[in-house]
Amino acid sequence: MAEVTAETVDVLIVGAGPTGLACGIEAQRAGLKLLLLEKGCLVNSLFHYPANMTFFTTRERLEIGDVPFASVNVKPTRAEALEYYRRVADHYRLPIRYQERVLAIRASDGVFSVTAERSGGRQETYTSRRVIVATGYYDRANMLNIPGEDLPKVSHYALEGHAFYGRKVAVIGGANSAAVTSLDLYRHGAEVTLIYRGKELSRHIKYWIRPDLENRIKENSIRALFESQVTEIAWDWITVQTGAGERLRLENDFVFALTGYHPDVDLLRQAGVEVDPQSYRPACDLTTLESNVPGLYLAGVVISGRHTNEIFIENGRFHGKLIIDDIRRKL
Ligand SMILES: Cc1cc2nc3c(=O)[nH]c(=O)nc-3n(C[C@H](O)[C@H](O)[C@H](O)COP(=O)(O)OP(=O)(O)OC[C@H]3O[C@@H](n4cnc5c(N)ncnc54)[C@H](O)[C@@H]3O)c2cc1C
């Protein structure tokens, strides 16, 4: 790994997810001095996805930096993707500092000072001429804001199905995560109730997953309550308000609240980026990805605010080129 010095870098990238890495590769190709700060490990969000997950996307659409993604499966597993991005980081020898969470970004006289906290609590300040924020969304779950949501029997993230064998589990949500998790839990012997406020399953569910779930619902292997909302969670039960006006009390051992995630807009606002209070979309020129703060760029799914189904690895991986082209023009 290249040595990081106290000297000002040209580009500091916050987040070493697929998008941050793609930005780093473009910066390196442009001969810019760069640094990536990552609060966890390499592609930290992917590392925290369910252990046995398979990506929805075919491998070539997850490629960055022209490094071919060879995998046994056309749609790679999490393990294959982690291995791939490790190989990319090796190949480009990107200067990444791990376990450094960026707390604040301040612009002054055309230079940014970026404060990060290391795992021991020590703070470090870096200076950079340009900053790219590629922090994703996976840390911030959309909360239900109902009583009992803070109980340890509630997870906003999918977990391995085996632990739920023989248990009564509720899955809240109607999109891909809820669909895949319900099927996985059912196949690991859990008694699954899927609860969704929509009239029917989301149209965003992948076409090869939907029929499987629909058929499990039809044959009553998975119980589904549509137009329904969980209103309270207790240790042994949950209450559900149904569209038909009924109030059900269901025995329950565990709840998966898979209602999506949203970006960390506090960091953006602190840096001076205007963020729409409803959609959480940050102000950003979509042709250059520069925010309303000159020299501060946004990349990846952070751009889409709450509409996280607009940007994926598939399209976010091209943001680096747009940004670095603009930085080169302006530097
Ligand atoms: C279960 C699941 C399956 C998915 N399957 C697919 C798929 O098949 N195909 C597809 O294209 N997309 C898929 N996605 C979506 C995709 O993973 C995300 O859109 C993608 O990870 C976004 O990339 P990113 O680099 O913008 O953000 P992330 O991958 O989330 O990377 C952001 C990085 O920033 C770091 N970070 C955050 N805050 C800070 C901070 N303050 N300081 C320092 N570092 C910070 C994080 O630790 C993380 O490493 C899936 C998502 C989920 C949840």
C-alpha cells in the first residue's frame, strides 16, 4: 500500500465500497494523489450481507477497473464478490485506511479538512483538494417507530436461516430482501408470516424470485398478510393491523423488519450539502456529480437518498469516471 503522508492529497474518498473503489481507480489512472478512508473493512457493506447470499446481478456488471470477474456462478455469491474486490484492491494497490470513520468534512479556502476517528477513538485530520463521499446506505435502517422495535428479537438485517428452525418468525416488508429472507427462513424450517403494507408484493422483486414466493404463499407454506402493518412487538407476540380492519395478535419469536435503508445525510449536511428533508436526495449536478459545495462530489447509492432502488453497484460503478473527468477539468 502506498504511504500516506501528512501532505494534502488531491482526492480523498470516503468509503471503500464498490463505488469508492471505482472512484479510487479512476483517480489513480488520472495520476492524482489519493486516499480512501473506510470505517470498516474492504467493501464493508457487502461483507455484512447474509453469509450465503447470491447477487441478483451477473458478475460482469459488478466489475470495476476493467478487472475481469471470473466466478463459478454467473450470479456470484457474496464470498466470490468479496474475493473479487480484494483482487481489484490488490491489483491497483489503492491507498486505503481501514477502521477510520469520517466524522466531519469542512471546506475552507479551496481545501477540505476531513476528520476521521480510528477504532481506538483517536482522531486524525486529513487535508484534500477534493472530496468524494461514497458512503452507501447500509448502516441506516428505515425504522418502523413502533413499540418493541428496540427488543433484541428484532433485526433490520437478514440473518442465517438455521438459527430460526422451528421458530415463529415475522418478516416485515414486500421487496427483494423480504422475499429472499422469507423463502430462506421457510427452507430452514421456520414458521414464516410475511407482513406487508402494500396490496401485493413489490413490482421490484426479481422475476425469478417472485413465482417461488407466490407459490409458497398459495400453498400456505408461508403466510402472507397484505395491506397490514405491525403495530407493536413484544417478547412473545406481535400485533398486526390488517387492511380488513382486524387487529391480530400473533405468537412470535423473532421479527425481521426489512423495510430498507437510507444514506447518512447528517454527514452530508454537516459538510454543507443541501439535502431534501423528504426524499433525502442531496443537491448534486447529475452530469458531474459535484454537490452544491464546490469540490465535494457524491458517488454511488448515496445520491439517490431514500430511493435506494435507483442506484446499485451496476450503475454506481461508473460514477468514478464522471467525477474524475470533472476534477481533472477543474484542478
Ligand atoms: C442483500 C443485498 C443484495 C444486493 N444485491 C445487489 C446486486 O445483486 N447487484 C447490485 O448491483 N446491487 C446489489 N445490492 C445493492 C448494492 O450492494 C449497493 O447499491 C452498493 O453496495 C452500493 O455501493 P456503494 O459503494 O455506493 O455503497 P456501499 O457498498 O454501502 O459502500 C459504502 C462504504 O462506505 C463506508 N462508510 C460509510 N460511512 C462511512 C464513514 N462515515 N467513514 C468511512 N467510511 C464509511 C461503508 O463501511 C462502506 O464500506 C444489494 C444490496 C443488498 C442489501
